[in-house]
Amino acid sequence: MREQTNIRFTTGGNRADIVLDRPEKHNALNPEMIGELDEVISELEHRDDILFVVLSGSGPSFCAGADLEWFAGSVTREQLQIRQEYEQLADLLRKIVYLPQVTIAVVHQNVLGGGNGLMAACDFAVAEEATSFAFSEVKLGIIPATIMPFVARRVATGHLRKLMFSGERFGAAEAHLIGLADFIAGTNESMKIADKLVSELRLVSPGALKACKRLILKVDSGEIGLQSGAYTASVLAELMHTGEAGEGLQAFLEKRNPAWIQSK
């Protein structure tokens, strides 16, 4: 893995922390930052020892969207090159969605444009109550095309029209109401909520947690539906023959903590 200059990446226990680290640019996304994020996400895809990934930002903002100097330079580049650059962000967001770990975005102050895409790609999003959100691309003559499918996984079409057509800012309360944010925190309290969520999820079966995420992704994509009883039954039957299921059921009957809790 190359040296990281736009993000910080650390691991400890069964958790990884990724921090966007261009504070002087409000963590605006550029090809270099996207490339570094892609590398660490690609590594995490194969890290069975990591169960949780927490994504946050340093400095005054979580992420102010795409770096406008990068975007402005696009008008002088060939259309194919522009498309390839923007496709890198789409690929990154897709990788985040399909990570086997539970992913948590911790956001503050400003979440603009592509920052909303990063947040929406995660399983959970924690926002400080003073956070300001916007899809302001239309005010610049463009649209939030790359991030739209990821935001649409969380936000209903009617809300997308209201927010993306106008480009106006909205607060954490509205983000929570429409499903863009899952938890609202006080000032400087958002990481505490993420830490608490991780602590609570450490009490459940690690294998079951990953299996549940896989199945939710299949349901969300439409791959699994009401006619998929044979598949869902096979998933459950397979889990019943794992060591964790046997331990979890036995621990319940014996009124004790299962081994994955005792080992912590």
C-alpha cells in the first residue's frame, strides 16, 4: 500500500478507522484521496479480523464534496478521461457498500455533494446536530450523478427531487427524518455514539452479523425477494451448522454468555 497523504488509516482490535485528512480543503475529494480510499477499502475486503469500519473527517468539515479545482479542470480534459475519473468514485462507493464489515460514517459541520455519497454508502451514519448538508451541484451547472444511486438507497425519490433540484442546504434533523442519517449527536459527541454502536454490535455473533449484512444487500439489490424462500432457508440451514450457532444456542440454554463475548 502506498503512503497515505490525504487520509489516515488505523486498525485496532477488530475495528478499522479511516479519517479523511485534507482539513485545509474541508476534506474535498480529489483523485488522490479517492485512490487512497480505494486502496484501504480493497485491503479491508480481505481482512477477516476486522468487523467494523468507522469513517470520519478531520478539521472543520466531514467532506465538502468534490474538490472544485479538480472539477473545474475537467472542462479542459477529454470526455473519456473525465468519465474514467468520475467512475473511480462510483467504484469506491460500491466497494464501501459491499464491504463485509459493518461500516459507520461519523459526520460533522459540512457534508456536501460527494460527502453525502460516502455517508450514504455506509451501513450507519451518525451526524452532529449542527451538521449542514447539501446537494449543491445544480448551482454549478452539473448534477450529483455519481452519488445518486447510493443516496437513493437511503432517501425516497420525493426527497431527492426536493433536495437535488434546489441544491439548498438542510440540517441534521431533516437528514435524520428522510433517512440520510441514522443517529443525531450533540457537538463533539458523534464518535461516542459510533463507539457505543460498535460496543453493542460486538455482543452479537460475528459470523451472523456478516451473514445478515450479505442477505440485506441481496434484498436491497432485488436479487432476493418474496419468492426466494428456498434460498433464505438454505442460508439459515447453513448457519445452523456453524460453530457460532451451536455455541450461541447452547449458551442461551445454559444462561451464560457465548464464547465470542467471553473472549473480549
